[in-house]
Amino acid sequence: MVLTEKQKQLIQKIGIANEKHGMQPAAARIIGLLYVSDKPELTFEEIGEALHISKSATSNALNLLMQTDRMEYTTVSGDRKRYFRLKISNWKDGFTKEMESLTNFSQLIMEVLAIRTSETPEFNKSLAELKDFLIFINQELPLLMEKWKKSRES
Amino acid sequence: MVLTEKQKQLIQKIGIANEKHGMQPAAARIIGLLYVSDKPELTFEEIGEALHISKSATSNALNLLMQTDRMEYTTVSGDRKRYFRLKISNWKDGFTKEMESLTNFSQLIMEVLAIRTSETPEFNKSLAELKDFLIFINQELPLLMEKWKKSRES
DNA sequence: AATTTAGTTCTCTAAATTAAGAACTAAAGA
DNA sequence: TCTTTAGTTCTTAATTTAGAGAACTAAATT
């Protein structure tokens, strides 16, 4: 696994971007590695070596990534190694999940509205507006996904 | 500042939701407090007392929240206290910002595509599809915001 | 001038996160 | 059966983060 400077750079950038979204550093860089790697499937050993991380760190990160459905592996018969690869298609699902967290938030806002004092009509009004905005987004995003699918079909 | 059980519960929930998005615990709970508080403006002291956090923690968290444009304060003449309140309207801006981080990611993907080997046409194809999806989303979200604005006007 | 008030900053500690390294397990091969 | 391989788990150390408490500043009050 020889990586060019540019590849290393991108691994860092993708790593940092993912860390910002709450991912562990090692896991974040593994994602980056698999984006730029010339081989789309890498073994446990190759991953650890390429990123200079220990077996324990590699193992933990890979298992985390599989639990969160961002990676998967295949095996080849007569070979005990696992071949790890990205589940790219899941990015779209990931997007959808991100949106679901919006739904949760909009439910929280509704709970808040339900217990708020009526002494603060103005504040409550902007909170209600926020709630409506979130509901709007929640309605529109699935439509957006539909639109995307259709534009692909044609 | 007497808080009901329900209020305390919601502060926790909102706090955790915000922590998941990378916010510091104290700051996240302050946001929660201001959502449920009967007074939409609270002083430094009230905030620290209600959440049982020290002056240093209160000070740091409030300044962070103001730097990130999630809170602001007003003053009343003849009163040295600051009255802190949420910038709720900024949630929408926050949404837009969140979407901008998507734009950044789509640029990273383009950088990746630019240096990828042509030996992996299938992988490259799904990466290109991901890129198109991100571009699509980036185009559509501003339109969505427009639609929202219009629906409000009428 | 001395004191009070409102908030900031500094120092230190506790807790959480991250990952290394070694010991381990389980399957396959010699 | 002994060894190798692939990966896991446990223990420990280093780093980072969060926040308490005390010392401090600057304005206002007495």
C-alpha cells in the first residue's frame, strides 16, 4: 500500500470532516483511506499498515464502522482474510438518517411547546414557527429523494 | 428559577441532542434551559444556578454560544446584568450552514474522483453518483428555503 | 476611597476518549 | 499435534475535554 502525497492529504481531509460529525479519528481515517485507495477492498492488515494504526485500533474502528453500517466485508473461499469495503450507497441512507434526527428535534420542540407558559406569546410564536419549519423540511425531504430517484431513471 | 420535573427532563433531552451535534455539555444544556424557561431572557447568575454550573463554566459556555451565533444578550440601562436569550431565528441559518458542510464534502469527493485510478470503474461510478447526489441536494435546498418563505408569506 | 456586583481568566483536577501492546482465541495448514 | 494466520480483547498510558474554584478586572455604588 503505497500512498501518494495527494492521497494522504485527502485521507486527512476526509478524516477531519468525518471527525467533525462525531466519528472516532481512526474510523474517520479508514473511511478516507477507502475513498482514495486504488483497491476498493482492503484487508485488515493493509488498513492498519497504510494508516499506521495498531491491530486493536484497526479492529475497534472496523467493527464500529460495520455496526454503523458504513462498511462491510466479503470473504474469498480458501482465504481467511476479510476484504473490507465502503458501503457508499449508504451515504444516501446516512443522509436520510441525518434528516431523521431533525424529526426527533421537531418532536422535542413540540414537547417544549406543550409545556410552555402562555405568558410569553412572542417567544412561543417563534418556537411554533421553528416547529413548522421542521415539519416542512420533514415533509419535503422525502419528496426530494423521490425527485432524485426519478431524475436518475430517465 | 424553579424548574418542574418535565422542564428538567426536556433540558436533558435537548442537551443530549445538541451534544450529539458536537456541542459542549454545558452549552448544550443552556440551550435547553432557554427553550423551556418561563422567562425567555435569563441572567448569567440565573443560568448558572438553574443548571448548577460554576461561573467559569457558565462564562465559557455563554461566550461560545454567542461566538457561534446561537445566543445573544441585551442590557437594561441602570442595570449591569446581561439578559441572555436564544437567537431562535438562527436555527434556519444553522440549517443552511449544516447544508454548506455538505457542499464541502461534495468538493472533497470531486477531489477524490480527480485522483482515482481508472482501474476501478465500478467504484468510481458509485462515487460519481454520490457526487451527483450531493450536487443535487445543494441545488435543491436553496429552492426549498424559497418555497418555505413563500408559503409563509401567503 | 472602599465595597459590591457581574463577569472573566487562570490553574488544577477529574473524567472521558483514543489507541498502543500484549495476551488471547479460533480456524487452517503443515 | 504444532504452528501460523487473522482478528479480538484486555490492560494501560497518553491526550483531550470539561468544569470547579480562586484570583482577578472593571464598572457602579456607597
